[in-house]
Amino acid sequence: MRVKVIGVVHMSGIGKESGKAFDFAQVNYLRPLEPTAGPKFTLVGYGLESGKMDLAPDAMPKFAQVRFPADLDLEVETIPGRQGLRAVVIGFTVPAAAAVPKAA
């Protein structure tokens, strides 16, 4: 899945209201804005909006040397979650056209 990644983040702590521990990571990326229309809500716009995907915590260090924003091919795995299947980023590759040539 090729996207323009704008950053990755790892968050952990204790929820203010629930008091439960949380620990998760996410990939933030740009995607085309999707107009929506329904009986009680309409969204019209042009351009891009940000999206988020879960990131496997052990994949976080792989992004340390990426210069953001970056066009990346995300490696995604589908895993079962509480509310059905969910996509989790487990790694990435740099598309050949986006790779920086090495200095001689």
C-alpha cells in the first residue's frame, strides 16, 4: 500500500477516565479527501486529509532513519481485533523511484 507517510508515533500511559494502561503506535499518512453525504451530515472538500493506521510496536524503530514526509510502500498485516479484523503496519519498503541514490 503506497502512501505519503508524514510521521509515526508511539503512545503509552494511563487513561485519565478509565485508569487503564494503554500502549500503541500509529502511522500518520496523507490520503485524498473523501466527500460524504447523508441525511444528517455532509462533507465537501478538495485535497488531502490525514489518516492513521495501527503500527506494530516492534516496527517503530524501522522508521527512525526515514526523512518525513516520505512515499513508502507499507507492509500491512490483517489481524483479529475486538471489533473484527484490523490492518496493522509491520514494515515498509522505499519505492525504487523514491530511493535516494548513494554518493560515489
